Amino acid sequence: MLWTAAGAVALTAGAGGYLYYRLNANIQNAPLFAGEEGDAGKEVPDAFGRTPINVLVIGSDSRDNPEDCQIGGDCGGGANADVNLLLHVSADRSNATVMSIPRDLVTDLPGCKDKSGKSVFKAQRGMINSTLQGGPGCTVAAVRKLTDLPIDHFVQVNFTGVIKMSDAVGGVPVCVSDNVYDPYSHLRLTKGEHTLQGMAALQFVRTRHGFGDGTDTGRSSAQHLFLGSMVRQLKGAGTLTDPGKLLSLADAATKALTVDPGLDGITKLVGLGQDISKVPSERITFTTMQIVHDPANDSRRLIGPGATELFRAIGNDQSLSGGGPPPGDTASTAPPAPADPPAPSSAPPAGPDRSGITVVVRNGTGVTGRAKALVEALRQDGFAKGTDTGPSTTAEHTAVTHPAGKEAEAQQVAAALGLPASAVQAGKGSSIELLIGADWTTGTSYPAGAAGTAASAPPADPKTLLKGADASTADDTSGCAQVGHEGTVSLPGYRGSMTPVQAFDRSKDVPLSAP
């Protein structure tokens, strides 16, 4: 949905002042981060000063307006985050990852507060979708806590938004592997290909009992197929060259969105849309984080083996589609060359400003003078003059620890010294500390082959990172949503559960969602 919304807005925003104000007035906003502790994190620039983007896309089941109330089948306040998609766009804009976080995931959730500081959500262990009851900023805080990834923005979409945007693009082509009827979402389709618009599109993305094993895993896979198809439809079906369709799409998109203040204007959405549009479809990877069954509750899921490595790879800006930028795409690997070569006397481009970052350096090697040497190196690299030594100790591995809200600054310390991003850890003190371990006894640049660190290993193969995680790319047209063959649904007048295929056969009086 984010591709649809941002792309449409970007292409219509220049149409004139009236449209600008009309679209701008549609957008609602809410605080980015509502956690009681910490913050949303900050991205670390690459060697060229470019930064990745992480956007949390939240699908809300809120029924607090007449349209969503009627669509959802009941009314009332409160909301759950039934869809959580973390969109990562690489620093060089050559690739993107869309990672689903299942609504059924049980994890440690943070406490959250509103703008006035009043507690609106208690810290607890529970399903991650419940955090939207504390507002989208609370869901951002939960995803931040789960993944340890910085969250730059969020975009929340409601029921009505899915319907209007699918209509505006002229329908979204999808395929189902078998006849399917899910009486909970009301999706009823025959085996094969269909173009979904309006309510049928919403039924498809909400269906969980009809796909896979009836849990959120099957639904996430179907959503990936839907979103990939929507990306292709947006780029290739003439939507972007038809002024009427484009205006309808932008109007629908902006009315459907609640965003953080960093995206609460058309100009800001345009910038995001332009960044996203640079990514080729074949380099957009859809995946679901690794999960396992909760032994205490078979309908719940827990974080699975490999998930932490997947989060870390995303944080390290690693492509999951394999390979580097498209052949010949030098703009994706380096900043644009100047029109004329600089004069020999020109100063080099300025690096990041580190003058406000103070570091406490502690020697854990047992080698005299190590802390003093690195203090001097950090000062020469532009870190604050207050950077100084701290009490010596003993440590096997080198690490940079940071207080809440200072992860980005700590990453700059690590980058300046050649330390891997994995060496940066949350600390308990009030300062950024460099602890020099026994793995670094000489020199002021961390040895690339140091044993026991991430620096000694090349980036993991995407297939390894995606082991146990459903994955596809946006250019894949061969996939069908897999209809479940387990007893996941029930019908009035029939005892027990049945498969979605059986439910289809026994509900001939229920109209098809699409021809």
C-alpha cells in the first residue's frame, strides 16, 4: 500500500496549488514513538553520507468511523494492528525488503504513553497487534524493541483505504490455488486468476483461515502476492499516465493514511515516493520473519531461529534479493559525479559532524596505553574534546555501548574505528563507552580478521537469511495464494470444522467475491 500511496502522491503533487492543499488536508498524523523508554532510533549514514529508510506500514482493524464500522461488521473504539510490514529501502536505493511481522506473534511489549505523558498501554508479554491500542507510535515502539532496528516513519492504513486504493488502480490481479471460502473474511473465489477491486480486495488481504494453515503465516504470504501485484499494476497498467486515475488514487491514498509528523505533508510524501520508485520490482523482496508455534498456545507464535540474523542483515543494509545494484547503475553505488572536476585545491567533502559525541574509552586488554591511544584517535577523527579514558577492566571482545537514544552516535564511533555494527550494544550507563577487548591489542583501526566478531565473516547468503521465512520478489507473477487443506473454518448447520474448499462447495448460495 505504501508504494501505491507514495507513488501516486509523488506524481500528482505538482499538478497545482488547489490539488496540493486538497491532498495535504487529507493527511492525519500521530507521534512516531510512544514508548515509555528509549526512542525510535536513528539511521547511520554510509560512506557517501546516504542513509537507509525503515518505514513501518500498519494495517488497522479500527472500526471507529461509519465506513469502517460497516465493513468490519461491528463498531466501537480501539484497534489492533492486523498487518505489520517493515519496509526497508537501502541507502543506495538499489533494493528493498518488506518484512511481515505476524499479528499472532507473542513477545515482550513496551509500555506506552500519549502526548501528555499519560500511560496508555502497560508493559506486558502479549500479541504484538495489541499495541495499536496505544496508538501507532506504540506499535512502532514494539517493533523497535523486537527488531532493534531504527524506525524512521510509519504509515497506517484502514479498511476503507484498502478498498479505495484497489479501486483507484483498476483492480489487483491475484491467483488462488483452489476454490476457497473463508466465512470470517467473506472471501469466496474459484480456483485460478481474478482481478480484485473494492470489498473483494479487502477480503483477500484480511483472509487468514482460508490460506495456509489458517494462521497469519498464510495470510502474510497472500498479502505479499497482493502487494507485488499492486506494484506491477501501478507501474505497468497505465495508472501513472492517466490523470484521472492518478488523481483518484492520490486522493484515496491520502484520505486513508495516518502518518508520523515526518511524513505529514505532501512534500514529505513526495520525497519518500521518489526514493521508493527508484527500486526495481525484481529487487523488492517480500518475506515473513521466522516464527515457531508457541507451546503454551497453538494459535500463537514466538520468534523463531534465524529471525535475529534476518533483523541484523536488514540493519546492516544487506540486499535479500541477491547481487548488487542493477548492471550499469553507477548512480546506485556512488554519489553522482560533479558536472566539472573540482579544482586541485578544493577541500574534500565534509564527513558527519562528530563534535557533539563524547566517548569514554576503557581499556580491557591489559596492554598499557591502549585507552589513551584510542582517545587521541577519536579526537583526531572529530569526536568531542571531552572524549577521555575511563576505569580499566578486562574484556574478551571489543564493544561500544550506549544509553537510550544514542545508538546512532554509537554506530558512528564504531564506523570511525572499523568496528562491525554488531559490536554496538545498549548499555546501562549514561555515556557512550568504547570497551577495548583482548581481540584488539594494537593499532587504532579494528583488525578486519579479528576472531569471534562479525567482521571476520562475509555477509550471509540471502538464501541462508531467508531459511524458514516465506519469501518472494515483486516481479514474480507465478505464485498463487495457497488455499488451506486443514479444518480451519466452520459453517452454520454443519458440525465440526472443515477445509476452505469444502466450505466453498457447501455455500453455493454465497456470491463470489469476484468473477
